Amino acid sequence: MDERLNHLNMILEAPEKVSVAYTMSILASRCLGAIEEEFRKPPEDKKSPELEKAETDKTQADAEKAEAEADATDPTLDPDFKKEFYLTSFEHKGKQIVLKKLGMGASAPVSAYVDGKRAELFMSQKQAEREIKKLIDNGFVKSVKPEATVESLRSFGMGGGIVEHADGS
């Protein structure tokens, strides 16, 4: 407050040249202070819409690539079944069962195929042999002839069944 009173006092009582010079000095120091304060602020992150779109596209592409690489290393998600290794096969109630190990590790899961169709994944070979027999006994795993009829679909019962459509779905 004293600075303002001194300035007002100088304008009223000092010679014109002195009061103008003093006023110009105060204005210049305030402008320089404001400029320095502006330079101390971190720069705002203003990006063009094109740059933002390119960054989001790159992020999405990286995420898709990482997901594809993760899927490629996971043997349970191998669509070509190239990482499956034959363990054993046997017959139960007229159905041919084939057990294959998914990957090379000691704790690799075991995939059970019933009549050529993948039915279930299990944690071990013993568990797969025991549980796939139970699933067949309880009617949870049924194979349908390639050309299904209404009667064969009705015979599924409460346990349901697996139907493969002509388009592979």
C-alpha cells in the first residue's frame, strides 16, 4: 500500500518528468514480472486433432499387437492346434476319446476330444480321463451326425448337446 501512496504522492507533487519516468518504471517492472511469471508456467499441451488421432490409432494398434502376441503364446488359444501333443486315446460307450497336451510344460492343460470334436480342457491327464467319462455317462457330451434331423435334436434332453452348423459355427 505504501508504494501506491508514494506513487500517487509523486504524481501530485513531483515535477512532470519525474512522475512520468517513475510511472513508466513501475509499469515496465509489472510487465516484466507478468512475462516472467508466464514463462515459469509449464507449457499447455495443445495438440492438433490430427496428432491426437494418430496417437490414439498408434495406441490401439499397439494394444491389438500385444493382444495378438499374448494369444500366440497361449497354447489354449491356438486356433490351428499346432502346439498340441498326443497323449493317449481310448473308447468309452462307443465314443472315441483322444487326449492331447496343450504345450510342453509340466502343468500344461489337457484337451479332450470326443469323436474328433474338442469337448473340454482339464488340468491333468488323470483328471481328463476320469471327467470326460463322467461327462459322457451323464450325457453332457454327445456327438451329432453331420446331417442333424429334428428327431436327433429332440433326443438331446435336458443335458443339451453340441451342434455344428454347415458354416462351421
